[in-house]
Amino acid sequence: MTLFEREAQSFLSTYRRLPVEIVRGEGVYLYDAQGNAYLDFLGGVAVNALGYGHAGLQQAIAEQAARYIHISNYFIQQPQVELAEALKQITGYSRVFFCNSGTEATEGALKLVRKWGSANSRSHIVAMENSFHGRTMGALSLMTNPDYREGFGPFLDGCIAIPLNDVEALNRTVGPETAAVFFECIQGEGGVVEMSPAFAERLATLRRQFGFLLVADEVQSGIGRTGRFLASEHYGLTPDIVTLAKPLGGGLPLGAILVSQQLKDVLKPGNHGTTFGGNPVACAAGKVVLNEIVHNGVMENAASVGAYLLQQLKSLQCEFPALVKDVRGKGLMAGVELVTEGKPILDALLERKILINVTSKTVLRFLPPLIIRPTHVDQLCNALAAILPAISV
Ligand code: PLP
């Protein structure tokens, strides 16, 4: 039996796997057992910011693993403290809570909002249609896409979704009973859809008027991917709570909730916690990730190569206007919306040994390691230029 056949007999069928078996990675390439190199514009779904085989990351993981791998949150742990200090220093937030994943960061943020809301008589939570905050019940309660929600209700009370960028709906929905507004500045799974400047401005104004909390889900857009540390910075927003995960642990499971000064004492001892959250090996990796991204030019690379990627994708849109509806994104979080399904293009790129991903059925999404170079962008765009003429609309 092949590994694929064995997998089918042993796993719940929740994943549609790509028909490639990867055995190792190096830089921005993944390799199969036959030695074929795949150029990676998927990046472990926005996780592998430093690419593969980063020596400093491997060393930090090995050194911490040799000291201790887990001791529990009953103990103070140096890698956790140092990573929290680095996050505070970079972002200006007041406190950090570490968890293991994006959806756990959403759950923790929701609990914090509920606790704050109950002390301030605010029970409504507003979120955006078409958003993605994770797969757990709280996260699903904020979302609207039936692909993720159908059959899993009932959901949390008091969650209201409005269309992103609908200023009128925002005006109508928020008020003194609003505890928080959850949003992604760039909806990732939703198809790389950006918040409009008008919506961001109105959100900031209404928050000043009503005093609700802004919760930015930066699980996919954060930690330098868009060319700034947080995508909210592009939109002039200073959220009260920020959720992070994906690249934070350098490929090890690690999420974080960043909290502003006014919220630092909302959760008391015992109110929230986790066995594995803030695992010391993942935190040791996280220190290397932050250092490379913020202090060693990786974020600047994401900004400049990202601008080049968007420019080249826009040229393709000019070349194929009947097929390409829109090109969107910031930095190395880019999307190409087609008038047709994206799967045939994903397959054709895979044949040419380039890995991408399709979201919302019609959007080609590019989330490469933040260390890619312009030549890799050229390789992708040349392949797309060769593939697109054969795609019928
Ligand atoms: N929030 C956003 C914006 C995401 O893109 C994701 C995952 O894709 C999540 C939350 C959930 O993260 P995780 O899969 O680590 O639970």
C-alpha cells in the first residue's frame, strides 16, 4: 500500500491532500522522494516565514530541547518570558498570553471580551461575514461561511456578522451594547479581501464614540507578512486585542494574544490557561523568528518582493482581462481572483513544480516564505503566463 492508501484507511477524511509526498525542505523549496524541487508559494499556509532548513531556528530548537521540552505553566520559563518581552517591545502591547494555535487565540480573545463585556454590561460581539477565525465553536460563532458552519450549531449567543466594508451596516449594528468588533484587516481564507480605508476609519470613529474593543485577527496577516509587523498598521487601526499564530513558532505550534494596557487585569488567575500553550521549544523558535523578521531584513524583503509580486500579477491581469477579475493583497499575502475555479491552475502549477493554494474556490492565494526573491516571483509568473491561455472561461 502507498502512504496515501494507508492514510485513507487510518484518518478521518477532513483533509484533501496534494498528490505529492514531501521528504525535505531547503530555503524556499520542498523536495519529493525523487528529488524534484517544488517552489513553495504556500509556505505551510503562511507558517514557514523563514523557509526551510534555517540553521539558527534548528539550533535554537535543539538547544532548548536539550534543556527541557515541557515543564508546564506552573513554572516560569525563560524562553516564554523573552518571547513575550520581544513581542511587547515590537508592538507596544502591554501583556501576552501564549496558546498553541490560531483558533485557540480566537477563543482566548473571545473569553477576554466576554469577561470585560460582563463587567461593563456589553453582550454583543460583531464580526465580519466571510471571515475565518478557526474551527472551534467560539470561532465558528463569529463566522458565516456555511462550508465551515453547517451542521455544527447551535453557536454562541450575541454574535452578529455584517459584511466587511459595509459602512452603513456597521453604523446600524454597533452601539453601547457592543463589547467588541472582530476583524481581519485582510481576510485570508475568505479570498484575500482587504478592509477599505473608509470602513477602517469609520470603525475607529465608532470605537471612540461607543468604547467597544477592537480585536484584530492577525493569525495570517501578522508578523511581517504584509511588510509591516501587523497588517492593522496599514489601515491606521490600533486594536485592543491582537491574535497571532501561524509563523510565530517557526513551524512549531504557538499562538499568542496581545492585550492593551486597559485590559491587562481582566483575566485573573485560574480564569484561562493551557497545558501546552507557550511551549518552551516553540518559544525559543519564536525568538529566532521575530529576530529574523524584525531585525534581520525579512520584513523589508516581504514588503519589497511583495510589491514586485503584486505588480507582476497585475501585469498578468492586463494580459488576461477576461480570466483575471482582480489582484489583491499586501506584501506577501496576495490573491488573484479569477472568473472561474482556481483548481485547474493549482494542478497545472503543481505539474510545473510550483505550490500554491486556492481559497473561496476562485482565488489563487500566494503565501510564500518571506525570504523569497524576485527571481522566484518571475518563475511563478512565467508559469502562470504559460498556463492561463489554456484555461477556458
Ligand atoms: N484566523 C485566521 C485569520 C486564520 O487564517 C486561521 C487559519 O487559517 C485561523 C485563525 C485558525 O488558525 P489555526 O488553524 O492555527 O487554528
